[in-house]
Amino acid sequence: MSKKISASDAKNNFGGLLDDVAALGRVDIVKHGRLVAVVLSPRAFESSLAEGVAEANDIQWGKKHMIPLEHARAARMLNRPSTFDED
């Protein structure tokens, strides 16, 4: 069982997020209707590894961003620096 919360709710009520993760095992965080993060309890994480959902050696944290990591900070800025590459 999991729960969906907004990114702003997760930020503003981090303690509540941790309580929900501890109780439910998984909380999905959405921003503008798009899933942006999944928070798992240690038990749920270990369970997913045991079920073969992800092998410990195959986890590639941060490798599948929608925005290249080198452009992520500039993408969040209201006024982009002049060095921002417009491909």
C-alpha cells in the first residue's frame, strides 16, 4: 500500500512524510501531476531487493533524470545565466 503526496506537502511536513513511510512502507511524491520521487522504508526497500525488482549492484541513483544533471540547476533558475547552452 502506498500514498501520494505533493512535493510541497512533503517539504512542509517532512516529519509527517517520515511517519507515513514508516506506517505504509512507501510514499509517492508528485509535482505538477508527475511522479518525481518515491520514498521507501528500509523494510520495503529490502523487500524490493529480495523480490528481484532491483539488484543492489544495478541501482544507478541519479542516472535517469529528465534533465541532464549539468543543466538541472539552470533549469530551476528564473533568470538563466548567459553561459546556459541552448541546444
